[in-house]
Amino acid sequence: MTAGSLPSHRLLVDEPGLLLTQCCCCGEIELYFRGLAIALNLTDLYGLVNRLENLPQAAHYRVGLLDLRDTLNKAGFQAIGLDLTDVERDRLLRGLHLACLRLDMDLLTRGHLPLN
């Protein structure tokens, strides 16, 4: 990247062990958490937030993630999951909430989000 070029990604959340960025050309959200990279569209992002919010209180979680659009040949895996402690779940959920708030504020300030 040269000094005069535009960035390819916009930083949403940068915390220790958690990074969320948004691609400037396609709007895809990239989540980096505990060495795992996950690409999400906005629907998938809100779905993951809802899934994590609705988990019952527990000491450990296993959250299955499977994108039906990815075939085994294209993605190189059949399914993937996250093993989380309650503290990791809370930290991930807090970062996802912050990313959603920043995305909503960006849409609101640009006039693309209804005021109701």
C-alpha cells in the first residue's frame, strides 16, 4: 500500500485478541478472534450476535458455525466451531455489539438508515 492510496478495510473494533474490520469495496465484515478468521455479511453478523445473546448461562460454550454457501471443495472444511468460556463469550459479544453500533452510526450519519 502506498501512502496516497485508500485503505482496503475500515477498522471497526481493535481490542486485544479481537479485531473486526469492514471491506471498503464489498462491505464484508472480517472477524479475527483467537487465531480464527471469519468473514461475515451483515445478516451473518447480526445472526451471530443473536445466537451468542440467546445462549443459556454456562461455564463453557461450543458454538457451531457452518456456512452453507461454502462447499467442502471451496472452503477446505466442512464445519467449524468455537469453544468459548463465559468470559470469552462476553468479550466476543461486546466486540460484536461495538462493531454493530459503529456500522449503524455510519449508516445513520450517511442518511442510509431510517430514523425510526
